[in-house]
Amino acid sequence: MSTSLRRSRFSGRAVELDSMESAFRDVSGGRQRSFLVGAEAGGGKTRLVEEFANRLSGRALILKGGCIEQRESALPYAPVTAVLHELVQLRGAPAVKSFVGAEGARELAWLLPEFGENSERFDAGIARARLFEVLRKLFEELAREMPLVVVIEDIHWADQATCDLLRFLATRLKKIRLMLIVTYRPEETSATNALRTTIADLSLSEGAEALTLPRLRRAEVAVQLEGLLGRPPTPALINEVHARCCGIPLFTEALIDAGGGLRRDFPGSLNDYLLRAVRDMPASTAKLLKVMALGGPHITHALLRSVANKADLELAEWLRPAILAGILVPDRDGYAFRHALIHEAVRGDLIAGEKVAIHRAYADVLERGPVPSYRVWHSVALARHWYGAGQAENCLRWAWQSATEAAATFAYADQMEMLKLVLAVWPEVDDAIAVIGADHCKVLELAADAACWAAEAEQGLAFVERALAEVDLDRDNEQLAALLLQRAVMRQHALIPGEIADLERALNHAPDSTRLRADGLGQFSRALILRGEFDRARRLGDELKDLSERLDDEEYRIEALIVAESLEMASGSYHIDSLWSIVDRARQASIGRVEVLAGAVLLRALLETGKYPQVAEIGPAIFARTVEFGQARYIGAIIGSPLCRALLALGRVSEAIETCERMAALDPLPLGLVHVFECQAEIALVFGNSDRIAVAARSLRSLPPGPQIASRMAANLLRFDIESRALAGDMDQSAILVRSALNHEKQGRVSWPLLATAMRVAVDTNQKDVAGQFADLAARSPCRNVVEEAERLGILAEMSRSSGSDLDAWEEVAQSWADLSQPFRQAYALMQAGGAAVNAGQRAKGAGHFRRGADLAHSTGASLLGNQIETLAEKARIDLRDGKEGGTPKAPLGLTDREFEVLRLLAAGQSNREIAVNLFISSKTASVHVSNILSKLSVPSRGAAAAMAHRLRIVDPA
């Protein structure tokens, strides 16, 4: 029986559909849900979404949009445009306008011409924020009528602007009847920073669930084949198809020919295989598929009719064979390739002459006016098609316009790609300056600026070097200064030397009383603060303040206030209310750059003054603003760092881990990576994981040894090394590192975290002389805030451990950390206070301290610290479970009596053979006991076990 193939029965995916159905019930009840559907090419993502949509028929409004693959860069907002176009087709433009109002419709007109006249865009920052807010409002209004399902397919081809919008919507749309479904290819997650960031953020957002579609099992392939053939397949056919297609649904479809037979000549090349069906088409259909391949995976009927220059009926006859063969899938207003691989294969099969002619045909049609599916980025499409057609001047004109449009919406990566296109065709245009109104050096400057904001430092620095080679050093002072400032920013974030020299030279060339000079003063001040050169930074900050008044410029007034507050913080004066007002002032002025800067300083001030709940409350919103302003990769990790640290301090470890993962997913430049790796180490410290601490330290060392934060990195690396070696039981190396820390602390500004770590380990390793010097240093060093005061109390209390712990001192330390809502640090202090109380004969008080400390440690996931507290309690014959004390002593840490005996001898330095002799057991049995001890103590080596035994005082000292 002849059948119309390529529309196989839906097979498998029962678990995934059940999950999506369950989520839709949540949506119907008023809770927003998101799904990330990942599968390899041909793995059935689109078909799963289609099946789910069919099951929802009549129960939800379903809107779909897909990202369009482009070789150089993606079309900005393409899927959003498609969603709006489908909505207009279903409801009509007037109805949609009623949801967002006249002003909202004017913003949407930038995406779709059906909404009428465009809004005016005087400020790029406001424009992007307004567009995002209008879309948010539209979705909220639609969801009030009935549950709304928005499908965005193939985000591995999405542009940065679309990714930013998706993260914005996932963050802002809460408690509404919305289900967001996003599909992507997991194998391409490393292709772009935007994709990694978007997937990480969406997967970690509230109500999100990730589905990774596995390949079909044999039984599922059998169901698929039955749908294709219209009859049950034979076992032999099932086996052969399953073996050859490897359970990839698209491959199964392609293996069956139009007559229901199995294709025998399955090629080794996937490209040839995918082209087999295309080459079987009639000549007219094959020609039309080539035309469509350069128009994108989806093309409207109207555009195709214009490009192909065919009447509707004739065009339909040409399309029908491809539709019946499953190469194309029709929808309400056009056609799409059944799968991206087919589209790729057809496009890749084109020869040069065909590409030129087809690109020219598209460009000629688009020059007549905007087409709905291309509306917002009409200029982008024209630039690419003219480039493909070999028409350099036309490409130059449209690429320049599209770069301007991309900059207006903070789509910096897209702006950079378009400017690269401008530069590519520049040599082929006779009078390029007359065409775009800018010279080659100016284009390079703009490309460098776009690369800077897109955090593409390598490309940006290359643009700057090319521009510097062209600039007239004697006449073009302003342009030279601008280029030097750009290079300084990128050198700072890439941790490359030369930043200060660039800033000095830029100020020498920047004209007085200009915004450019104000830019340089602000940037230079912040760079000096980062390096700890506060006096010089203050002079430049004062100059910036005076210049901002002369310019009557609110942006630089606010930046001068940010610099001044940063300097106040460095001296120990924190004006939290003033920082709040600066953030509000920047937000009211709609100046995104300084709003983000002010937010970063506010978060750091709150963190340093121990106001962790406030950081946890406002940090996510400030982080979201970096996304809205296109600065997530540029500064997102720096914003995320205080948020991660505050969450960790509060004992909200899982949230801190999620925040750290978001930071890492941004793929920031080295300056941002410093914050990522430091946060990873801090998290590992809470868990007592020496291996993960060492990994984070190695990652830090792998970064360029830039001078920007050299002192900070040196202090943190020393601290992480001391902690990891101590936790691993290498006390000899820890002792050496502690002495290095003493030298480091004597040479410059005190790092209180390093001082606290070094002091603790100095006491643990019985280095009384070094501990005394640390105590003296802590006593005479000024504290800038309450957190540093708590650190100093802890350091002085540690000193008492060398001669007998001071109970009052440790209770004061515990209360200090309690006041700061730091459960992990409080738990450690309570452990020491408990031990001091027991030694002083106050067993009841000691039991209370141990019990409270253990509860706090375990509540934060710090199981190692919790176990240490329980061990000390057991050694003191205190049962933390029921509050009773006394009774028969038992071995600590869950060890058997025999294992405890082995641990005692191991801690004394005895080998397995010596232990065996002393305990009258075999060497093999001693080895087994040692293995059990390492497992129960969660330590990697004999040395680590011995170190823990001595540190917890569960064995007598030698």
C-alpha cells in the first residue's frame, strides 16, 4: 500500500509528555513554568512540542517562534517576531493593541509593521527596557484570558538580544498562567556564550524543568515504523532500521522510501544521505528548495512568491512534492524545512553561482520594502543578502544601518558582527566614507566599543590596534583618547598589563570639558581603587565631580558620587542610605551604565557591613538589570559575587551554588572569572572539600597574572592553599604556608580572611611564635567594618587555644557571628566554646554549645564541621541526641573500638605492619581497618586522618 510518508506516528517520550502535562496543570492553577527541551539534531524536539500542543488543543493559547540560523550571527528577535506575527494572525492587530495600549503598540511596531507607526527612540537604554516591559505586559494580559504556551525553538541559533529577553521574561513573569518551552541542541551548548548563559539561567529559574530527549529504543522505533508504513513492520526491518538509524527519529523517517521500502544505499556521509530525498524531487521543486535554503528554515508564501516570481498555483505545484516527501512542512502563512539538517544540506549543496543569484533575488525583493518576518531587522537581512550577492556597496549601507539599530537595543554582539561585515566589504567600495558618513578608523572604533560591551576582549583589542595604526596621532587627539580608553577597559577585564599607561595617555589627549574626558576620569578612578591607590583616585574623582558640574551632565555627577562612596568604603565609612539614593537616582535618570555600577558598589557595601539578607533580597534584581542593559557577560560575575557570598554566609548554600553556576555560565573575561573561582573555593570551604578548593585555586592561577588585583589574588590563593593542605592532612606544608602568610600580611594591607585562616592553622600546627605575631598584627590593625571586627575577635580567641581556650572569648565570637547571621562561622565558634566550657568543668554549658553548633553546621550542609563537633562531644561523653551526658565512653565519628585503636596508632605515625604487631592482627586486617577509617572520616589519606585526629583531640598527643 502506498502511503504518504515522513509523518510518522509519535513514539516514546511518555515520561516527557507526562512531565509537561503535569506542568501545564500548575500553569492552569496560576503558576508560571518553563521547559528546556534538549535533543541532538533529528532527536524529536519539534515533534514532542507538536504532540504536546495537540494535546492542549482548546485549553491554551499556543504561540510558536523559531530562531533562524545565520553563519555569521543570528537575526535579532527573530523568534519573538514570529510569535507576534502568529498572534496577529490569530487575533488581529487591533485586538493585540488593546492589550498593550497605543504606546506599547508603537514599541511592538519595531518588531512587526502591522502595529503601525514606530515609537521614537532617543535613548537606547530606555528603548530596550520599554520593549521588554511591553512584551511582559502583553504576555500577562494574554495569560489572564486563558493559559498561554509560548514555544521558542532552536535557541542554539538565537542572537544575544533574544537570549537576554528570554532570561528577562523567565525572571519577571511569575504567578501567571504562562508556560515557556524552549528547545535546543545540547551538543551546541559550547558554541556561544549567549546559549550557555541562557540555558543556565532558564534551567535555574523558578518553575523550570529540563528535558533531555534520549534516542528511541527498539520498541519505540517499531511504533514509529508502523506509523510510517501503515502496517506493522517485520522484526527484521525493525532490527535493521534500529541498528542503522541509532534511534534518531529523523534518520528513521529518512530510511524509508516513498513506497514503504527500506533504502539500501544509506551513505556514509550524513550530508549526502539528507540530500537523497531532495535530489529525488522534480527539477522545479529542487530548484525551489535551493531558493528557500538561502531564505532561512522558514519563509512566508508571499516572500517566496516574490523571490521565485511565480504565480500562487504554479508555486503550490512546485512545493507539493517536497511537502509530501516531508522535506517541507506548511503552516498558516509559509513553509519550513522539516529539519534543520535538511536545510543545512540543501544550502551546503549550492555552488557559488547559485548562491549569488539567489541572494540577489532576495535582496531585490527586500529593497522594495519591509517583509513581516524580516521587519525589525530588515536591514540585517538586506546586508547579508547583498553580501552574498557580491554587492559590496549595498551590503555596506545596510550593514551600517543594522549596526546602528543593534546598538540602540543593546545587542552589542550583533552590532559587532554587522560592523565586521562593514569592514569586510570596505575595500571593495570606492567611496565608503560617503556611503555611511564615517571613515574606516571610526568603524574600527565602534567595533571595538561593541566588542568591549559584548566582553569579546580579544576581538576588541584587535580592532583597537588596527584603529591606532590608522589614527593621526598629531591631529586626532579625541579619537586617540577614545581608543586608548577602550583598550584600557579591555585590558582591565582581561587582566592584561598596560591599563594604567593607556589611561594616563588617554587623559593627556582627551580635551578639557568634554564627556570623553569625564569617561576617562571615571574609568581611571575606578581602576586605581581596584588597585588600592586611593589618594590618586580621590584626586581624579574630585576632578570628575567638577567637570560633571561644568558639563551639567547627570551621568557623570552620579559617577562622581559612586567614586566618592567607593573611596569612603575603602577608609571604613559606609553610607548605605547614600548608596541607595545613588542607585535610585541613576534608575530615575534611565542611565543603565551608572545604575549597574552603583548597584555593584551598593552590594559590596552591604556585604562588607554584614547586611547579608539585604544583599540576598536585592542582588537578583541588580543582576537582572545587567541582562537588560546587555552587560551580563561584561559585569554579571562581579555583580553575582557579593550575592553568592551573602547567600553562603546566611547558610543558603544551594542558592549560593546556583548563583555561582550562573556566574560561570556567563563565560566572563578573566576579571569576572576571578570572582567565579573565588566563590567556588568559598563554597568548597563550607563543605570541607580539599580537592575542590585546590581545583578552584588552580583555576585562579591559570588566569593571566594581571596587576589589577595582584594583591587580592595573592592573599586569596595563600588562604585557599592553607585550607586545602590542612584539610588534606598535610600539616607540614600547611605550616610552611602559614609562615608565608605572615610575610604577606606584614608587607601590605591586612587580609582578614587570610589572617583568620593562618591563625587557626598556626595554632593547629603548634606554631606559637607565629600565632603570637598574627595576634599582635590583628590587635593593632584597624577594622573597617563589623565583619572585620568579628574576624579580629576570632583571631584573638584562637590565640587562647595554645594555652587553654578562653570560654568568654569564644562565646563573644559566637555571638558576633550570630549577630551577623553567619551560621557556619557561628558553629565553629560554638565548637570552640563548647570545648572551653568542658575544660572549665561547665559540662552543661559545653553540651549546649556543642548541640547548637552541630545543628547549625548540619543545617548549612557543613557536614565535616558538624562531625567535628559531634566528635568533641563524644570525647567529652556528651550525647547530643538526647542531651544526656556521662555513661560509657564510645569511639567517636562512628568508628568501632578496634578502628579507634588503629586510628590512635596511625596518628602516632605507625605503619600498617607496626599497627598489626601492636594489636596482634595481620597486616592485611590493619590495612582494612585503615581503609574503613578513611571512609568514615571522609578523608583522602592516612596523613589527613592523623591530622583530623589531632585537630579534634580524639587521640592523646604524642
